Amino acid sequence: QKEVEQDPGPLSVPEGAIVSLNCTYSNSAFQYFMWYRQYSRKGPELLMYTYSSGNKEDGRFTAQVDKSSKYISLFIRDSQPSDSATYLCAMMMDTGRRALTFGSGTRLQVQP
Amino acid sequence: EAGVTQSPTHLIKTRGQQATLRCSPISGHTSVYWYQQALGLGLQFLLWYDEGEERNRGNFPPRFSGRQFPNYSSELNVNALELEDSALYLCASSLVAGGSGNTIYFGEGSWLTVV
């Protein structure tokens, strides 16, 4: 079993829809949670960063972390065709080893 | 402000040769990380350098090595190249301390093709 599980998709939604992307994890030592967006053949771009449990909002993006369920989510409101990309969740422990563990990524397509 | 920059963008090497990839972190960042993104395998942690020292290493053989220079730039060397080393190599940087310093920013990557 992988430490971080993420549905690979593809997830196809119409423009303007609310998108929900999720990851589950097995290691309770993860403390830092990040979401990256990766366009084809480009490097990952940091979207959201959260420490421990809670919600964080930035524009159209909301990140949620539920450590009791080992479940994290990214919501995208009013989705746009430019949001079409692969979304990667990533996690890191607070041990000083500073190695991110990534999910496999979910490919999102927003249809105009 | 410039982000993480990597060179070369693309590199083609023959099996058995050596490849050298270079990375400049965001100004003020002292930590540099290397990740491999091979097709179908996702991002895998390779190496972490901070203040010129190797701090952590992923599950890769010793032929993957690197170093960090006094200006915090870094280079990744891959010796005795194998076909399965073909991948996108991503460099990232961050501040060292906790809190928001744990946010890690990636460059655009270097595509290595081994033929």
C-alpha cells in the first residue's frame, strides 16, 4: 500500500463547476500538506500549503486537512479551462528529513 | 523575483555516460532538493542539500550524487546512465526553518533522455 493515495482520474467537469480533489494517507506523522498544480511537461507549481488540521482559502482554492481521518482535499470554485492540469498532493513529516511524499496526481480537464 | 532555475532544459545521453544537471534556488533559500519524475512512477525524492551538506537521501543508488556550492546553487550528477534514468529531474528550494519556511518551490525541470 502506498503512503499517499490519490485517484489518477481523469476528472472531467464543465466550466464553472466546483471541483473536489482528494488524497488519503496512512502515516500519521505527516504534518505539512501541500497541493501542487502541474501543467504538461512543466514543473509543479505550489498552490496551497497547510500545517496540521484545518482549512485554508486562497481565491478560488480551498484546502482542507482532516488529520483524524488522514484525508486532505482541494476545492476549486468556478473552475476554468486554464485549471486543466494534473494536481498533486504532497506531504512532509516534522522530523527534519524534509522529503516530500507525493500522491500520483489527478488529471483534471475543465471543458469550456 | 526569479524562481528556481534549472539547466539544461533537455539532455540526451548514451547509456553508460554521465549526466550533470544544474539548479539555482530562489534568492535567500539555502535548501535545495532534487526529485525524479519518471513516467508512471510519480515524483520520487532524490537528495536534499543545505548549507553545502547532504542532509537526506532517497532510495536511489550511489551513482546518483550531487553537491551544493557556497552560493547555494547545486548540481546533480548521474553516473553510468541506464535507460530507466530517463525522466524529468526537478530541483526545488526552500528556507530551512519551520512554519512557512517548509514551503518548497519547484523549477521547470530538466528532461534527461538516455538512449
